Amino acid sequence: MKKLLMLLFVGLTYLSVSAQEKVAKIEFKSDVIDYGEIARGSDGIRVFEFTNTGDAPLIISKVTSSCGCTIPKKPEEPIMPGATGQIEVKYDTQRVGHIRKTIMVTSNAATPKVPLKIKGQVMPDSGK
């Protein structure tokens, strides 16, 4: 009887482990980009790098910004387990002043929504 119960326990444990879903996990190299002090009209493109540390393909469904002055671009193809990807962000550097914006990444990862931040300051033209 003990052997039968032990065999049943081992069998159920095996089934529960094998029935677990594989899941994607997104891990960013950094969740903040600091532009520092940049000149008005300079290149406003920066990149957030990430890795899929899970065991299922990562699909980024949506990337939105807290303002129209920041345009994010998401990868269109799934990111396979162990692979890296990028989210490109373009800030309108014609707007002088402080930069404090949030980019929200929505995906099929274990953490489905991840906020990213950009910060810095666009300096006015010198001599004007």
C-alpha cells in the first residue's frame, strides 16, 4: 500500500511539473535613460535594450508614451528565449526644458506591464 501511495504521489508531482506553462520574462539592461543636458535640435533617439530570460517567446504587443513628444518603436517579431531586443525612443529635442517621460511596455511576459523612464534637459540655443 505504501508503495502504491508513493508511486501515485510521484506520478502526480510529475504531471503537475510538466503541466506548468512556459512563460516569457523581460529583463531590461536599464529601465531609465538619462539624456543629461543636450542641445536643442540634437539627436533625440535612444535605445532600451532587453533580454527574454524566460522559456517562451516574448511578444511585445504595445509600447506607449506619456506624451506626444516621445515616440517609441517596438520590435515587430517575437523575441525568442535567451535573445535580446530593443525598444527605440525618439524625443522631440526642439522642446526646450526638462525631460521626464514614461514609456509603458505591454507584453506576454510574467510581468505584463513594465514602465521605462527617460529624463534629462534640452538646453536653449546658446547666444540667443
